[in-house]
Amino acid sequence: LYFFEETLIVWSESDTCDLALSFQEKSGCEEIWAKICEVQGRDPGDSDGGYDEMDDGELSEGSSNALSNTILPPIEIARLAEVDTVIQNHLASQALREKMASAIEAEGVLPKLADIFHMCEDIEHSDGLRTLYSIAKNLFMLNRNSLNDLLVSDKYLKDMIGMLEYDPAHESPRKHREFLYEKAKFREVLPIANDELKDKIHQTYRVQYLQDVCLPAPSLFEENLLSVLNSYLFFNRIDIVNMLQKDKRLMKELFDQLRDPQTTVSRRRDLALFLKEFITFSQGLPPNGVQSKDNFFKVLISNDVLGTIEPCIKSPDYETRVTIVDMLALLVDHSPQLVRDYLLRQAKDKSDEDVLLNRLLIHMQTDRDPELTSGSQVLRTLLDPDNMVSMQKSDRSEFLSLFYQRSIFTLVRPMVENVKGGTIKRDDYCTANRQSLIVRLLCFCIEHHSFSMRQHCISNDLLNKVLVLLQSEHHFLALGALKMLRTVLAVKDDFYNRYIVREKVLDRVVECFVRNGARYNLLNSAMLELFDYIRSEDIKLLVKYTVENHMAVFEEVTYVKLFSELKIRYEQQRDRENNSKITVEQRVPSPAAFVKERQEEQWFDGDDEDTTESRKEIVEAKKEVKKDPDCHRKAAVELMFPSVLKRKNAFDEDDEAVFSGQPATPLASVNVMAEKKIVIKMNDRSRTPSPLGSPSSSGSQLASQAREDEVSSSQNNSKENSPSLGVKSLVDYDESDSDEDENSAPNDLMPSSSTGSPVQLTESAAAVSPVGGDMSSCDDDVSSTSGEEESSVSGAPLLRRKR
């Protein structure tokens, strides 16, 4: 219907879509409006469609009667077409529908239509019956609650269904009344004592049949015109569920018979269907409140609904198994954690064959049409980590362990047996459909269970077995197998990559590529995308394997640049590896340096068997120094490390002296050392033998240089180019120093260097050497200046400390 208003022409195409034409000049709007009215056969002066605008509140009883007289023509057989047209024209907007429904209720049109319907049937008036079909359909589409209650009441429902039998799209009338009132029999699976509940079940069934079968499928613009009928059915289901919940005797009998192993197969099937429909109706319950969905499932759990699954899924009847799996899917959607807990408890004392999870897998694999059942979706929901957030970590691991240790072999067994020997034994459509479902579940596990699935896949060589399915004649199965490999690559796990190279998994893909030939199909594109992913993600192991083993095959493929780019990527990778090898070889020290370092380590790892004896001799030597005032202070230092001298005499008796080139002279007297000065070598990092007399002088070169760096790190401004034998005195002791001065002011006599730290001088023992043929360490001298017995005693183990 079109409406005219000054410079606007407005019309509605649905409840949610209003359109308008706007004109700049009123004359142009009137001209177009006149043409529209001419086409529709209307008076251009009737801009509101033949009725005055009224609010719903203005429709009193008297005004409704007056309105009905102006809108509805008389209800007669001869004027049925006119009645149908008027009702049809009032479906355009909500306001028009409300006014028409009010007029029908006020006029009492339904009884008149029922009488005319019986008359038309008696005289076999086919045109009138087809018009009544259109009228009955439009009455439901007026979408008014009060009118809908009249239409589905017992008084008029049978007549409305009878009118809907005469669909003009069919040559002969449909027999809806015969089916509903004669053939359809109500099967009372369990005795229902409540008569109101029985009547509501009957009524709901018939109205549901009317909506699904009798009424035509609504068009895009009529989808919202049956919302009242949908609401009526919705609230009827809620009432049925609540009434059944209150009947505790019926609930107890239902679950007791389902769990009873003595129940017959047919009886169990009927009970399972009743339970499934009961749970299906509950989906309309509100989430909160007294009559909520949560309370409904609590009632089911209190009656041990999960205990009914095992006997039903073991039933030899196919329909019973399908029904119980569908019911399980509803339970899993509501509370997957509840079902997981039950599965864990059930599996503890059962063999692998009787584990309920395995029973579910076996049903899925033997199903004639697994895509139409809910077994696969149940497994996905149970194994989805996103649904395990509320679980404790131990419970989550326990359930995954149950699946990967006791159930996954049941899942993959039919596929593994079918591809044994590297060829497909059965390749019919039904088998391919089931195995495609298995492959999709495996892909789901790879994506969500990285560790567990990786361990199973690698240990059982699962990829090579799955990729045998690339030989299938059914491309959907071959694409599923290829998708599993692609899913593995998307995980970006080096364990998988090494496994693919080790077990030559890509060989089967290349064989399939060769078999496919030059055909440009989805399988060809999927394989090209797989290799392009390897190239773009730069998976080095797979790039190298592909180029080195299969480039001869791919060089002939010139219609894409993929494989030439893959080869370039391989060459770039190889060049980088060669460059890195050269860099590493330049950085690695020579073997001689390793030999010297090992010798130094061996020297420092010498035994400390004389440590106790050395300490005693050090203490006695210090006492003798204090008793003899003529003894120079520095001479006592030579006795502080007898273990070093003994080791030197034991291993290096025949070695040449470090500086003189003559055989080493043993210590003749203490006074010889008194005439020498203590020096610390400050020259550059030259290859100078160690003064400590290591087994090999070159073996301690690295250690000596390291220690020299510690002492001379701050002596950059005092370095001089001197011969290798040149030494420079860092600390000079005056011969007039006495022990009394040492005892009185030990801190003043502490030798100093440019580093300003006595600790650094102590740690640089390997870089200090006396000038005159003496083989003792200058560290002895440095430590003896402290005047404290404890420092002297600790000097011996200091030299044995490893770098």
C-alpha cells in the first residue's frame, strides 16, 4: 500500500523496512501519485488507503463494529475473493494488521468462515476452497495474540487445518486432518496422570504440525509475521517441561527403566526418545529463576541421567544409539565438565572396550551418516581446552591422558587398517566419509593439544599413514589428508619438521602432485599452497629437503614461479651457512692454545698434600725472622711457600733459568734474596715463561697474560717498548726497614701500585718474578708486608686457585 502526504509517497515492504519518495515540487508528487492510484484502481483523493487514521486506544467496541463495516465486505461465498483481497492489503504494516484483527474479532468472522468452508466442501467448490486457503494463511499472518488463540483453539483449529489442505500449488487437496486426527496416535510411554498436561501435549503437537507442514514457508518479507505462533509453541514447551519435572513418580520410573539392563530393546528405544524430546524442550527455559535451565539439569543429575548413557549406547538398536548421542550432546553443551568427570569415573574400573569414550568413538565410526549425528561435535566439545578453564590442572591432564592413552587408538584404528601396506583397501563413499571425519578430528587435536598429539603422531608415524589417503578417488578425503599436514606445519614446531624430514613425509605429497599431472583443480592448488607456505615461512629443514630431493620434479613446473623462488631461498640459505662457517673458523683459537690451557689446568689441579706442613713451616720461619734482627724481612718470604719450591725441584730440576739461560741454582742462603728487589713485570703481552715453574713454561702463558692484565690495566700511560728480559721495579723496599716498623704501622708499609688495590697485587702472583735466578713467587713478598700471620698463611692456597 502506498500513502500520499504533501511531497512524500510512503510505503512499507516489511515491519522493519519503510520506503519513501520525496519530491521538490508538490505538483510532481501529485502527478506520480495519480499514476500509482490509476494502476491500483484507487481514487487519488484517498491518500490513506481507504480508512481514517486511528490509534489502537480509539478502537472501542462500537468503533470497531463501525470499522468492520467499512473494511470487511460480507462473509459470503460469492465475495470470498474480495475478503481475501482486503485482508491481504492489511498485512503491509503493524497498524493495519492490528485494525484488521480487531475487526475480525469484533465481527465474529471465524464462525462464518467455518460455516462457508463446510458448505464449499459439501458442494466441492474448488475456487472457494482455494480462496479459503489464502484467507486462513493470512489470518495467521495478522500476528495478533488474541486472534491466534482463537485460531489454535480446539473449536477452530480443525477447520483452519482443513482450509490449509487446499493449497493452489497442489492439484489435489492434502490430507492433514486425516493424519492428525485419525492416523497419528499418541503413545503414552509413561503413564501421565495430569489431564491438563496431556491436553497441552496434544495441542502443541498439532500446532507444531500446522506451522511446519500446513503453512507455507514464509518469504523474506513474511519471516516476522508468524512470531506470535512461534511464541505460543515456545511457552507451551516450557509449561510441559515444568509439569513433567513436578511429577517425581514419572521421573523416577523413566530413569530406573533406562538403567535397568533387563529393559527390552524396543522399550529402551521409546524411553530414550522420550528423554531426548524432554531435554530438547528444556532448551527454551530461561537461564535464571526458579524454572531455569540450571535447575532442570540439576533435577536430571539428581536422577543420575548420565548413568543411562552406557546401557543405551551399548544397545543393538541403531535409533537408540543415535538418540542417546544426541541427548549427550545437549548435556555437553550445558556442562561439559560434568560429562568429563563422569567419563573419568566410568573409565577407572573398565576395560578399554567398555570405556564410554571408546563406545562413543565406535558409534561414530559405524554410523551410516556420521555428519548428521552429534558424535563428532561431542568429542570436539569434550577435548576443547577452552572448555577446560574451570578444571584443575591435574583433572585436565587426567582427562587428556585418558584420551591419548586409551581412546585415540580406537579413533584411528579403522583408518590405519584401511591404509596398511601403503595402499587404500576400501575407497567407497561411506568409508571415505567416515575417514574424513577422523582426519578432521586429528587436525583439531593437533591444533589444541600440542604436546600430547605431537608425541602420538611422531611415535606412531601418523602423518605417513594419513597421507596414504592422497591416493583416494574422493578429493574431499585427499584434501582432508593434505590439510592435516598443513595443520602440522602451521604449528611451527621443530620436532615436527625434523620428523617430516626423517620419515620422508613430503615424498607422498610429491607423488600425489605427479599423479595429478597438469590438471588444474583444488587438489593442485592445495599442494602449491603447501609448498608456498614452506617458502614464505622459511622452514629451513623442509626447504633444503624439498630442493635437494625433489627439485628435478619441480623444475618442469613453469606455470608458477613458486619452485624457482624455493630454489633461490635454498641457495640463500646455503650461502648464509657457508659464511657463518668461515666466521666461526676465524674465531676459533689454534689447537696449540688449547694444549697450553689444558697444561695450565693440570698444573693448578695439583694435589695439596703438603698444605698442612707448609703452614707449619711458614709460622716457624716467621718466628725466626722476629728473633733475628739482622735478618732481612724479604728473606723470610722464600720460606712461605715450600710446596711451590718442592714442586719446582721435583719437576723442573733440569730446566733452564728464566733469564740467565743457565741451570737453576738452588737457594744457597737467605741472604741472597736480601740483595734482590721485588719486581712486577709491566711489559706488553709477550710470550714470557711463567716464573712459578709450571711443567711447561708455555703451558701457563695464557694465565700469566691474564693476570698481567689485571695488574697493568691502568698502566697504559707507563707502558714502554722494552726487551723481553727488561723489568721495571714497581715496589722498592728500603733495606733499613725493620720489623718494628712493620708491627707498628702495617698499613703504611703496604705496597701500592697504580691500581690502588692490594688485592689485585695478590691475585697477580703469576706475573711477578725475582731477578736473580730464584724461583719463588713475588707474591710471597707482597703478602709478607702485611705483618699479619693470617694473611701469610692464606697465601699458599691462593696460588692453587684455578682461573
